[in-house]
Amino acid sequence: MPGQTKIQNPETTVPKTPEMNDRDFINDMVTTEKQITNSYSIALNEASHENLYNDISLIFNEAQNCQRSLFNLMFKKGWYSFEAAETQVLDQTYQQFTGYMQQFPSAGMTQ
């Protein structure tokens, strides 16, 4: 899209060899942590025993923090980037989802 800006730190160089490098290993760890947190999230939704829920919640938070630290490292090294969204696109998306919320049965209810 015209006018979009890539949000990224300068990429550090990694060797172009068939062997796994630091970027490959960290990317694999981020992917694994994302899968782990997704699984723990499902387990939290299904846990009926309070102590089990609390234990899983602690482990989930540790895994989520680990994933975030790995993400921050990848971003710092320039191995993770984003496309900046234009304000107009953000406003349109906000309006779209605000309209969806009006369709929910609870839209007219007050808390």
C-alpha cells in the first residue's frame, strides 16, 4: 500500500547456510511458545478444579512472558517487522467492528 511504513529495527546479519542459525533457533522457540500458550489457554477454559486452574494459570503466564521476551529479542535484532497502518484504515476497521457490536443481543443492555 502506498504510504505504508515498515516498522523494524536494522536487521542483524545471519549466515546464509543450511545449518540453523540464531535467528532460526529463536524463531522456532517463539513458534513453540505461541503453540504452548494456545494450548494452556484452552486448558484454562476447561479447568473445573480451582487449584488446577491456578497452577495452569501460573505456567501460562510464564510461557507468555517467555514468548514476549523472545519476540522483543527478535524485534530488537530486526528479525520481526510490521507494516504501519494508516489512520484512515484504523478508523474504518474500528467503525466496522463497532457496527458488529451493535448486532450482539446484549448491545442494548446496560451493566
